[in-house]
Amino acid sequence: MLGNRRPTYRLLFHAAWQALRDVMRDELGCDPAALMVLHTWNQRLDHHPHLHAVVPGGGPSADGQQWVRSRHRHHHGRDKPYLVDNRVLSARFRDKFLAGLTKLHRKGKLKLTAEWSNLRDSTAFSDWLRPLTDCDWVVFIEPPPTEHANPTQILKYLARYLTGGPISDQRLIAHQDGQITFWARGHDKTTGNQRQPYTLPGAEFTRRWAMHILPKGFVKSRCFGGFSCRHRGTYLECCRTLLEAAQTVAPQPVAAAAEPVEASPPKRPCPRCQTPMECVSRDERVSWREVFNGPHRPPWYDPFKGAILWNGVLWYRDPPDG
């Protein structure tokens, strides 16, 4: 349903935040915050919309009088903050998203044409949604490596999710006889999670890549709760005050003061012999937004018509009505 990307992507953000906010308030009793980034692809460039979120491992209490430290209630004795129960969060997120999708359908804000036209009927739409309510949705929570991990280094690691496109230059292997080969992780029992060469025809590769061009003006990174523009200043000030008070009451042992050391980037192994490789030079590439919206955009791409022309076939970014 690529013709409904704008309303469904917006719903994805709001359903995820509402579920996270409600579960953190119920289980921890704290005022939450989150930074979320939308990704629409998987390793093989299929349409696979999902969110990456950065959430503080704690926060001010609901009354703003004390600092609440997140600990997963089912993992007592562990030092890593597991935030909340991912099973509860998964069910809450599923219910929020499906309720919002039903509301969009009821208000007629979903484009249901061609093979999807039968879903205009409310009963048929409910039957189509039923299998989605009977399965578990994937919600994965990853804590910092240690309790006292440097937030700066963690954010630097996660910052790569904020930029770039669906595939990096390092994953491209070859373009020969109209076939494009690139590295992609497998998800079956034979290959596990290892990278394997994956080949697509040039037209199919371009079609999949073009699916991940977001609707014009759509923002793929958003801040919620305490990180929102409206509340960020007072929220961060409250966090600093409560954390300073907590350290005064129960000071933590700290190492000798030293200048922060910039962590060296991990060495990438050679895909053939697995020998660590040294980075000799690095060039920052021009963003795809500048390429496709600048004066030197490819001749087969027309952003004003919302379509691309490839091998004589017109691929629509947002399929028109009818």
C-alpha cells in the first residue's frame, strides 16, 4: 500500500510513541522522552517500514520530585536497564497502530484502488486486519553495554541511523550485464545472520531503491515527550537537577578526571579473508536529496510528477487515484 505512505508513516510514529509513553508511565511512573527515526527498508531493499528509537534509561517521576531509574521488573539482579517489558510494549503498540489504521479507514483517508478496492468495505477491511491482531509484533529493546556507558559514544553509534539511504556504497559488489550484486544479511536457517551476495536486475534494484524516497516534506526523525521542542528545555533542566541531587545523596565512585578520549572507529574486516582493514581516506558523499532535487538529477527522475521513468515503464512514488 505504497499510496498510503504519508498517513501510515505518521501513524507509525504516533502509535509507537503513545505505546512507549503509556507503558513507561505504568511500569516506571516516570515522564518519558524519545527520539525516533523512520527506516523503510531491509537488507534486500524490500519495503519494510520500522522505527529506531533512542530512549533515556530513566527520567523524572510524574510529579517531578525524584529521579526514576529504569529496571526491567522481570530481570532482578541485572545491572543493565531493560527499560520495560517488551511483550507488554509490543501488544500496546499493535493495538494503538491497528486502532489508528481503522480510524483512517473510517474517515476515508486511505487510498484503496485497483486490487485493494475490495477493502473499502468496512467488514472486508476488518477481516483483512484480523490476522494482524492474532500475532506478536516485534519490539526489541537493547540496553547500553554497561550501566555507566558514555552517552556521547552511544549517540555517535546511533547517529548513523539518522542519515544515509537504503544502501551504502560499501555494500555494492558489482554491476554486470544489467545485474547488480550487493551484500545482504540472510534470515533463514542455512545462512543465519551472515552477509551473502544478493543479485537483482538493474530495473528491479532501481524500483526497490525508489520505494524509499519519502513523500515530499515528510520528516523521518521526530522528538517526543521530554525531547520535544516545546518541553525540551524544562525537561533537561529537571533531569540535571534530579541527577545532581541523586549523586549528592549517594555519590558514585568515579575515576580520575581525564580528558575524554575519542574512541577509534572499529576496523572493518575484508569480506573475503576477514583481515582487518585500515581506513586510508574517507570522502563524504552528496546526499540523495541534493542529487535528486538539484539541477543535475538523472533524466529519468521527475520529482514534480512524483514518478520515475525506467525502461519505458512509469513507476509512481505515490500511485494516483483510479
